[in-house]
Amino acid sequence: MGSCGLSEEERAHLLPLLRNAQWVEVVGRDAIYKEFIFKDFSQAFGFMSRVALQAEKLNHHPEWFNVYNKVQITLSTHDCGGLSQRDISLATLIDQASLM
């Protein structure tokens, strides 16, 4: 992993916080994943729109998949070859956007 990735110390501190927020580590890949369920497609799409605006501000974009009311999101920093602080920041913003 490049120097922009999370250090072991950062991982030891941050990954438990992400797990507490229901983010899971992707098996076989240095990434985190979370699934969001909404009332309907309109709410799911509104959530995706809020996330898209925040992602643009960070210049960091999620991998995501949407069917009807479900949005699945995977975060990893391709430039770093794995998790970085940018993923942690975006995960926090995504969780906040899901509560709106």
C-alpha cells in the first residue's frame, strides 16, 4: 500500500469505530462496505444525491449499487491501493447523509 494509506495505528483506532457504525471490512480487499435500506426509491435516490454532493467536495467517489430502496456502498482509495483517511471522512459523511 502507498504512503497515503492508513497506518497500523490509525487502523487500530478507526476500524473499530467504523464497525460500531455497521461498516464491515471487505474480505480479500482493503475496503469497507455498508448497505443502506430506505422506505422507497425516492428516499434512496435522495440519499445518493446528498452523498454525491459531499463526494464531489472531497474529490473522492464511492463504488455503489442501487436497486429500488437499497444502496450498497464500498469505499477504498484506488490511488493508495486501499483504505485511507479519505474513506473514513466519506464514510462519516455518508452516515450523516443517511439520517437526513
